[in-house]
Amino acid sequence: MRSNNFLGQPLLPELVCVRFIDMIAAPAESPAAVEFVAPVVPRPYTYDDLVAEFQESTQPGELWDGQLVMSPTPSYSHQKIVLRFFRVLDDWVRARQLGEVVSAPIDMVLSPHLAVQPDVAFIAKERLNIIQRVIMGPVDLAAEVVSLGGRNRDRIEKRDLYEQHGIKEYWIIDPEPESVDVLHLENGQYQLAQRYGKGGEAASRLLPGFRAAVDYLFHG
């Protein structure tokens, strides 16, 4: 499968063309014959298909409804923010032996046709069995750093996805306004626990006592 699409759109196979001759409008030998070229609809992929057909890669890629979606490599500043949040959360979790923290790229497989890569994820110690070659099931806490051009994906699509699959807490770390939204799952729906801005300390409800300084996340 080849594509030059690296703008966060479905990565599709090369179009296979099928020729149709309108025999009703004119005979095949007539100059008036009409030729149509139609793309063959690509088959949806399962996660097992991707594992079997593609080599491991650090290129960001997710499976949405059977379509492989590729994204550009994250920016330097994006990765620094991810690293800072990972360090703060991992240090806090390891000191209390509460579970495991991992950062992208790592696949979180939610169904045969759906696999995404949270920027940072926490798995509670009683659920460590979901960590296999990849993460097979929803994590307990997911965090996304909003990237250029990815605001809709992180704030709407992934919010809805994580809510649907029961991820207990979702952190949206947004560099443009330098804000952190902490969403907590209540009765199957996300509620905004609080939005934290400059000078604030974002706090977790899932992990009481865990806090992350907003200024540190964005500036170190």
C-alpha cells in the first residue's frame, strides 16, 4: 500500500480503475461512447491485518473504523510537553507502585477495527493484564497534547472515543492557550473537572494527590 498522504487523512491504496462503456448511449465503436473510470472501494483493515502486513514503525498511525490514518511526526515542542508530563506522572505513579505509565508511540487496541495512540497513558496495577505486545483495551488515564491541525481530533473525536470506551480520566494539554483540561468520567459521560491556566496546578480526581504545574508542562 502506497500513499503520499501525511496530513492526517485515511491512507488509501492506489486507485484501481474499472472501465465501463455506455452501450445504450452509443455503440462501442462510436466516438460518442462514454468511458467511466471508477475507484474500487478499499477494504477495511483490522488491527491484525496491520500487524501481519506492515512492519513496526515510529511514524504516528492510528486505525479508525478500519481506515489507517497517518500523521506527521510531532514537533519538537509537542514532544517536550509530552515528555514533561510523562516524567511527572511516571515518577508519581512509580513512587506509589500504582501501575504503569507509557508514552506514544504505543497502540491501544479498542476493537478489531479501532486502535489509537495516546500521547501518555496510565494503567492501574490491577489492570496490567491489558499490557501485552501492545495495550489491549482502554487505559485508565489518557493524555493528549493538542498538535497543530489536530484540535478537532483531540478535543472532539478522541474525547468522544475515550468516553465511549470508558477511559476514566482524560487530560487535554493545549499549547496554544497554555491550558490543561481534566475530564473525569461520571455515569458514562465526561465532566470537566476543571480547566487550568498559567500559574495553576492541574489535579487528578482518579489519582488523588497527583498534580502537574501548568507552567512546567509548557516551559520546563
